[in-house]
Amino acid sequence: MKDDLRLEVLRARYLSGQLYPRSLILALREQAQALNPDFNMFIHLLSVQELEPYLAALEASRIEDLPLYGVPFAIKDNIDLAGIPTTAACPAYAYTPEHSATVVQKLINLGAVPLGKTNLDQFATGLNGTRSPYGACINSVLREYPSGGSSAGSPLTVALGLASFALGTDTAGSGRVPAALNNLVGLKATKGLISTAGVVPACRTLDCVTTFTATAAEASRLLALTAELDPQDEYSRANPSWNDGSAFGHVSAFRFGVPREQDLQFFGCTEGPDLFAAAVERLKGLGGEAVVLDLSPFLEAARLLYEGPWVAERYSVVGELARTQPEAVLPVIHAVLAKGPEVTGVDTFRAHYRMQALKAACDRVMSGLDCVLTPTIGRPVTLAELAAEPVLRNSELGYYTNFMNLLDYAAVAVPSDLMVNGLPWGVTLFGRAFTDQYLLSLANAYQGGKTPGNPARNDQSRVVVCGAHLDGLALNWQLKQRGATLLEATVSAPNYRLYALAGGPLKRPGMVRVAQGGVEIAVEVWQLPSSELGSFLNGIPAPLGLGKVELQDGRWETGFICEGYGLEGAADISEYGGWRAWLNSQA
């Protein structure tokens, strides 16, 4: 029976003295050594001697100082670990780095212990896990299926109970497809959020480092620890405050997109439609409102990944090796790279112009939605099917994943159900850039995980208005100018008094919470981009400001409040039940 290596469970066992890192890590190494011939998950499993510096460092540290104290993890072998060869599944390409990749070093500094370097589709080119001279990676549940790729070995280490989490990469689905096939959460965070310094590029402008975990809560924790601006990575991006670790919380009402029936593709899988329909209903049960959307511009963007100039970007990394040492590169990788030298500058700019148009179209489709739900893969394919039609079957695996990085979206693959044969089946939640923690909050709820006390946040903020910012009134333009949309008209909890403040010329209300004698006040809830909230707040004149307002259903939302001194000379108009009703009475 495999150990429970989830982060919180492992830490509790360490703190209680039931377990020690040295004994666990060495035992896991023995298990990995025994399992590796069957699954081909490790290219390089660290020796006892290679593990010793990490174990000795832990024994000289306090667990209280290290958030990931003694946590075993695995690293896809296109990500550098100092002193250990990086092969990218191509022995002729191999080199031994002096320094670890930024994200790897960060994890080690936090107390995590690397077990080894994992197998992958050569140069991270593939979604199936069989394109490696180190052997095909076999699925953790059914041996007639692959593990999925290109991060093929990494998910196996988690699924087989050898690591708490594992690192992969994802350019076209390599962190989501294998997660789905092995019953794991696969987080493909926003591009640049996790540093790719020290990663062998597939497509430098698109590559992401990903994590494989048993739960969305663990993925959230790891993201909060690793999402940092890295000066060593020119593509690194700062994480906005609304997407930090505190954004992971409980979800209530949300709107999610569901592809039109004609856009859904299951490639002959008879179980897929029912499994996806059940997933839609599960999200509805969590408070979601399903909105049908047109997936066709997303799918057109996906086709550009291999039909457009991004193939030349792959060629820029390994093309010279493929040309001078053709035997070092697998034939199927040669076939993928073949178009690279033919791509012209004109082709490249035309493709970028088309991609920008598609990005604009997809962003419009996404506006007003908190996320989109899709299957992660249309259907699983067997090892025999891959051997018979390697390019076609691999392409089918990327139907729902290839567009994500081209369009700069965040995505998380989450386990959903089991197929009749016992193989895992999963869905993907994706959303705008920098909504990672919100997506993980939804994934956590979807998994039935423990719900944090704070509400989940994304790139949108809600504002409760009660006066001149109401729809159609004098200051409503200040919201609409910032891209705000009206979510609902409702009333406050019966704990407020409403006043018409003195002065002018524009009449303004003041809404004040009281201990006794309060009434319900008519309000509206608007949603605007979080990046615009600061400028909106700066434009609010005293004595008004933004605070927390309780609504009739018990929710607390950000809204207009009035400081006590502002009531001097004000008229109590609570009997009207709202600002609009009072204005009508004055007319």
C-alpha cells in the first residue's frame, strides 16, 4: 500500500515525529527503482550519494522554517537539476548543468527533495509519452494505455505514490493530458508566472512549467510558493495581488462557458458525452451558471500551433542537431520539425496577425465568464492505436489543449470520473491570464476538497453601488468606462439607513450600517476588472469610500459606505428604500 504523500499529511507526520525525511526518501527511492523497469518513468533516479546533501541539509534545519520540509518531488528531464544530466530524452543532446532551474532551486530552498529526472516525449514534442529512447511510459492504471505526454514520467511518480508532486512542462497540453490519464490535477499556470529559466525550450514564447498533484489545494500551495518574477527569465511576469495565495477560497455564484455541441469532439468515444454532461451538472451544483459559447476561434488558434510558424520555433532549438546527427532524433520528431526551415518571415507575421485577431475574438467570448469547462481529452488512445497511427492519435489528444498558451490563458486539469474500464477521465477549467488561484478554487470545490474560509478571487472585482453609480444614473459612466458589467439588482441586509447628503450640485447618498432600526436598501452589484478598482476608488470623494456591505442573502461585498461625519446636514430617506425611489419622489 502506497504512502499518503499529500503535502499536509506528510507535514503532519513529520511534526508528530511519526516519520523522518531520510527514512521516507530512501524508501521511496527503493520503490522507484523497483517500479521503473515496468513504467520507464525515470531517466535518472538519484543515487543515495546524490541524495545525501539534500537530506543532510534538512537534518541541519528546522521544519518550522521550511514550508516544503522533506517533501519528495520529481523533475521532468528538460528542467535542470544541478549536477545531474539534462537529456530532454535525447542522449546526444545531454549536458550537465552547474545550476538548477530557478523553480527547482526555489523548491529545494523551501525544503523539497528531488528524487530524480523523469522521462518525456523527446524535446517535449508529443502528448502521448511513447516518443522516448528511454522507453514508453505506461499508464498508472491500465497497462494497455500510455501515461500521456510529453511530461510522461512526472505524473507517474505522483500517481504511483513515489512523490508528493512533480514538475512538468506544457506548451500544447503536456501538463494536462497526462494529468487526465493518471487521475491527477495538472496546473498549467499563466505564461511566465512560474519561471522557465533552466528549462530546455520547446517553444520559448509559449512554454510553461507545470505541477502534478493529487489535489487542487496542493497545486494552489505550490503556485503561491513559486510564482515570483525572475530576472533570469525574460518571459517572467509578476503575479498581480488578486492572484496570490489568499485568492484561493470558496466559490459561490459564477458563470462558466460550455462549448456548443458542434464544437465538442470525442473521436468516437461513446462514454465522453455523458461524462462531460455530468461534469457540467456538477459545476451547476456548485453554484455555476452554464453559458454556451462558440469554441471555433479557439480551435482555429490551436491549428496554428503546428500549421504555423511555431514549428520553426521548435526547429530553432533542435534543428541543427537533427540536421547534423539525424540518427539522434526520433523519426516522428523529424516529421514534426520538417516544416521548420520552410517558414518565412512573411509567413510568421501573417500567422501572428491572424493569431491576434483570434485572441481578440476569444477574449470577447470569455468576457463576462469566470471560466470555461471542456473535456481535457476527447478520448484516450491505446498503445496499439498510437503505434498504428502515431501522428493522428497524438493530434487528437491535443484537441482541447493546443490553443491555451497561444491565447495566453490559464488552465487546470482536474479528475472528474472513471470510465467503464477504470481509466481516469478528466475535465479542464480555463480562464483569463492571472486567474490561476480562482481556477484552482473551482477545481478544489469540484474535487470536494476542504473549503477555505475566504471567498475565491479572480481578475474581476465586485462593487455594490447604491446611488449615482446605479445603472442609468449620473455617475454610472465611471463604471462602464472601466469595463464593468451589471451582475444583479438586489437589496442590502436590513441593517442600514440611507441619507441624502448635504451639498451638491450632484446629489449623493450615504449608506450607513446601524445596530437598530435598519432597513433594506436597493442596491446593484457590478463587476469590473480588478486592475481598474484602484482608479475607481481614487475618484470617490469624501465622505464616501469603499468598505464591506452585507447583502440580503448574507454575502459581504465591497461597496459604498459613508463616514459618520458626512451625515451632518443630511436628510434620512430610508423610508424610500433606495436612492432611485427617492429621486423619483423629488421629480
